[in-house]
Amino acid sequence: MAAIVYFRKISETEGLVEYEFGDDPDDFERRLTVDKASRTSTVRDAQVDYAFLKASRKLNALHTERGVWPERGMSVS
């Protein structure tokens, strides 16, 4: 069984970037915030689960690869 998590940037400031994420690209259910300095993520609903970890890791990987925080994307495993 494949696991897919989609994400979309909703805001970015000098220190933080915020994303919506979930399993439906047309109806995001959750939000996470990345601290740009430490590159740590916090989920708004405090539910640290597989979907949150998957989105967070993919965001950090894309930032490392591209040098910018992605506008949108997905992680599949």
C-alpha cells in the first residue's frame, strides 16, 4: 500500500514557513510550520504522526536540494 502526503505553502516570513498538508490535494486538513533557522517543524494540532513526519522530511529534503522552500509538492512511499 502506498502512502501519499501532499503539501502547499500558505505563508512565509523571514523566520518561518507554513504549509497545509494531508492526503487529499484538494482538501488539506492540517498545518505545519518550519523554523528556517533550526529547520525544525511543528504541527499545529500537536499530532506527531507518519503524515506529519513524511511531509516535514520531504520539505527539508527539497529545501536542501533546491535552496528554497517549495511552493507545493508531495511525498510518496
